[in-house]
Amino acid sequence: MNPKVSIITPVYNAEKFILATINSVISQTDNDWELIIIDDFSSDNTLKILESFMCIDSRIKLVRLDHNSGAAVARNKGIEYAKGRYVAFLDSDDQWLPNKLEKQISFMEKNQYPFTYTSYNKINEQGNFLGIIGVPDRVTYFDLLKTNSIGCLTAIYDTEYFGKIYMPLIRKRQDFGLWLKLLKKTEFAYGLNESLALYRVRSDSISSNKLNTSGYTWRLFRDVEKLSLFKSVFYFMHYSIRAVLRSKFPKLAVKLGVLK
């Protein structure tokens, strides 16, 4: 019998945090899931840790790539192997609170929402609380172009509604690209404004260089979404201003309606 939820976790040299990540999945109050871990050719002790978990929980599956391919390829490989109706994402340094799946899947099924996301907490590398990222009640494709308000660790989509939808093969912002793909097939993504996950802020993460990440956002608009130069500039300006407000001035962002 297939699981209800397939959780996609790409890993690369993740020995420092992967233990806490997997334990946060095992601790879910809704236990009808499979965890598909895609090892992107790690060279540390990640594989030993993963193999130890596989011996004690058959819901944990491991897919090994034969060379380092990047997050987009790894996540897409996970989606390819997924057997669950719902596809969820959790990176190897993030965590879920124990009732994340139970509350979010109930939210989806009760309201017949095919694509949802939640609020989440930010923590530092030591696990200390840094703040809460709130979310709007719902977003359209055009709303999302202005501010990617969907955290990858919170997103879930329904394959019975969409089929399997894959991420664009770009180095960064591939999750943003997937959300935009989904919103071309449904009018809204719906937010559950309750913090149900922990996003770890790391100085060495691929998203820590904001200037570089902004460049990939621009390329997503132009090369993947094929927006005109005028529309790309318009949405990029909105995206940049809101991103600064959300990260540097969260109280002002709330007042201006940027976070909700």
C-alpha cells in the first residue's frame, strides 16, 4: 500500500544536521509517509548515518547519485521515485515540528486545497530561535512573482490534482520555479499561518549570498518564465524590496502587509 505523503530530502555532506532532520520526520504524529533521501554524492559520513536509519525504519528510502548534480536534479529524482499522493519537501539541515504533517494534510483535505504552505521559525546553526516567518492566506502566480512567500520546507502539493510536477533544472531558485509551475495550473496556493517547521540559517548555505540569489531570481523570470524585460523589472523590483523588508524590517513588513 502506498504512503499518503512522500517527503523529498536532498543531501550533500550533511552529517552535521541530518540526524535531527530525520528524527523530526520519524517523530511526526501522522506516520503515513515515506522519506526519500537523495544523496548527491556525499564524501563525509552522511551515508553511514543514513544506512543506520534505513536498518530501523523501512519508510526511509535512499537514492544515491553517481556524481554531484545539484539540488534540482536531486529533488526531481526524489519526485520521480515518490509513491505518495502528497509530495512534501524538507532539506537536510531543516526540521519539522511533530504535528506538521497532521495539521497541514488535514488543512488540505478539509478544504480541498491542492497546494499549501505554512509559516515557519528561523533558527541558527546552534538551534537557537531567530524569528518567525509569517505567510499570506493565499497567493496567486502574480503574487508569488512579487515575493516568494513559500518556504520549501513547508510546501506540499497533491499529485492527484496536478500529477507529478518537477523543478526546473537551474542551479538555484528551482523551488520557486516549481511553485510558479503549480500556480499556472491552479488559481491559488493556500497558507496555514502557523509555524510548523524550523528553517536553519547557515552562513555557508547556497542561499546565503543574497546578491547571487537575486541574480538567479532574475534568470528565473527571464529564462524560465519567459517574462518580458518590462515585466521582469517590475516583478524583480517588488521581489527585492519585499525581501529586504521581510529579512531586515519584519515589524514594518507586517504593518505593510508584506508578511500576511
